[in-house]
Amino acid sequence: MDQMTFKHDTVLSDVHMHRPNTHHLMTRLNSAGQPVFRSRFRILADSHDDSDSGTGSANEEKHKSPRKDGGTSPEQDEEGGNQGNVEPCLDEDGDLDVTHRPRKSSVDEDGRDLVCPIILQQSVPDLDQDEDSDDDDNDDDEETCSKDIIQIEHTMATPLEDVGKQVWRGALLLADFILSEKDTFRGATVLELGAGTGLTSIIMATTAKTVYCTDVGEDLLRLCHRNIFLNQHMTDPAGGEVKVKQLNWLQHSLCTDADLEFSWTEAEVADLYDNTNFIIAADVCYDNDLTDGLFRTLYRLCSSFIHSCTVFISLEKRMNFSLRHMDICCEAYNHFKHCLSQLQDIEDGRCRFKVEHVPLNFSQFLLYERIEQLDLWKITASPLESEQTQSDSD
Ligand SMILES: C[S@@+](CC[C@H](N)C(=O)[O-])C[C@H]1O[C@@H](n2cnc3c(N)ncnc32)[C@H](O)[C@@H]1O
């Protein structure tokens, strides 16, 4: 399979766009006959992170603010020079002759701090060479894979109904947020909606206790399940467990039919309703009917949970030409914002929703282009009955 065939409804994630279309990255054909590729994403170490807890914002601060003691940061010293002791250098006309010292790259300095957009790179050549040896024995990969590398099997250039088989930039943004807020999620029970390849759930399981990684379609869920298996080297040391489950936003109840793969047991359903602390979803708002289904699901779950729950949704605004508006616009994003405000306006006595925009000033742990169209939202859902019970007991 040398060439990829693009049909009118074929979509290709930017995350995979710069991957060479080469043989050695293709690992197999899936049951639908689609080529499956494997990409490796290196998680950059946080050099300011002594305790394995995220200190992303502090990290940003180092670059943006003067030091508290009134001095300048090392970066500023480097750019501005030691101005007090240096004689100004003038050319023959008396103009100031400025010599630029080569700037040290922040990557060279401490191995991370890649906050601005950089060249998309999912893996490095020496990693790719490892692929040659794993054709027959993929199942051993988690043993040889370094602790900071997540490997994801995915397809490329899928029809719209199979978009979950690719990795989307929103997943990398949400993964970054989780890695920069590890303490927030530590030991938590988390539900991911529309998890696709499972990348974000895997990252979440490096700190959370239980992650229900959900989506629709057996083929996709099997791919996701395989990715969870391939990345046990990341989740096992933290004791996090990822459970791949079917959860369709267009259906009212969870599938508990034991004969079906990826169905829920009664105990898991109870655990979900009793213990979920967070719901996460990456790049799931691209079709208005699906977005409506997603928000109905969020409302139904959050208002049935015993405790309050925080939802994080990442998305990428995609501009399209709209015949209705005769202009370039982002209808899917506008509809998402409409659903957000509807949720916030709900006053049914069961649950209150608060919506906040999350600034994207946290560190970047994965290499991708953090374009301005990326967005992250936080919804806090507080069941009113539990609030009432709490104030009664106080
Ligand atoms: C653009 S993909 C995002 C996948 C992944 N979160 C990521 O960012 O890489 C959208 C995801 O929503 C899922 N999805 C679409 N309709 C759904 C539904 N009715 N119920 C649950 N998931 C659905 C798709 O299967 C797909 O995995």
C-alpha cells in the first residue's frame, strides 16, 4: 500500500500529516482492511518537576516574569547583556554597533520548555529504526519501550465515521493539560468520552486510579484496547487502570449486555455513578447532532452522579466556508458554545453547571503545533441534592 487514496469524505489529522508515507511504519491491516500505523510520542521531562507533580505554570512563569528579587531572569540577562559594565560599541559614523550573541536554545538548555509552535515531530529516527524488529512480535514492545514514550497504533486518512482511529491535536492538548496538573487528577476516577485511539486516557492513567475510556464501534474499541496494552509500561508503575468501554452519546443507557465486547458490568456502572471525579473529552465537537448527543450525555451523567464532577473538553476550531452564512466560519464551534451556554443556564433543581475557559499557558510535554485555534473548557457540575445534603449535615 504505497499510496493513500483520498475520497471526498476522507479526513487526515494534522498530527499525522507530516508522517512519511513509508512502509516500515505500517504495522498491519485492521479487520476493515485499513492500514494501521504506529507513532511514538515522547513525553518531555519537566526539568522543574522534582516530585513528579506538574509544575507547568511555574515553568512558564520563569520565562515570562522578572525574578521576584527585582533582578532579571537568566534569559533576560542573556538577551540584554550585562549592561552596567559594557562599553557601547560604535561604528565609524558613531552609530551603535550591536553584535547579537547566538541565543541558547531552551531545548538545549534543559531539554524541554517547548511552549511555542515547533516543527511537528512524533518520533525521532532512532526510534523508528526499532520498528524494523517488531513486525512479528509487537506484543513485546511495551517491555522495550522507554518510560517516556507512548506508542499509538492508528490509521490515517479515514472516512469521517472513522475519525477516532486517528490522533487529533485536541488529544495532545488535553494530554499536556493532564501532565501539567498531575496532582489534580491523582487517584481519581475518570471517564473519557470519544476517546478514539486512547492516547489521552493512557496519559490520564499515569496519575488517575481508574479511567473509563469510552467510544463507539468494536473496531475502534479494539484498536484502543490494543493501545492500552502497548502502553502498560506507562500506566502500570502508577497503578492506573484503563477500562475500554462502549458509550454511545446517542443512546440513553450504558450497554450492560455481557455477551457484547466492551460492555459494562453492574459493578462498573455503580463505580462510575458513585466515584467519577472527572470527565474528559478531546476534539469531539465537529458535528452538531453529535455535539447535542454529547451534551445530553454530559447532563444525564453529571446530574446522576453522587458527587460533583469536573469536565474538561479540548477542541480545535476548524474554519469552513458556510453556504448558509456565505462566509468562512466555524459552525461546529459556534454550536458547541451554544450548548455550553444552554448547559450553564439549566435550572432544574438537579444540577448546576459552571463554565470556564481554561487559558493555554501550561507547559507543552508533547511535540505538536499549539495553534491558536485550540481551546480548552472546564465545566463544573454540582448536583444540588448532594449540596443540600452537605449543608444539612453541616
Ligand atoms: C475527532 S475524534 C477524536 C478522538 C480522540 N479523542 C482524539 O482527540 O484523538 C471524535 C471521536 O468521537 C467519537 N464519537 C463520535 N460519535 C460518537 C458517539 N455517538 N458516541 C461516542 N463517541 C462518538 C468518535 O468515534 C471519535 O473517536
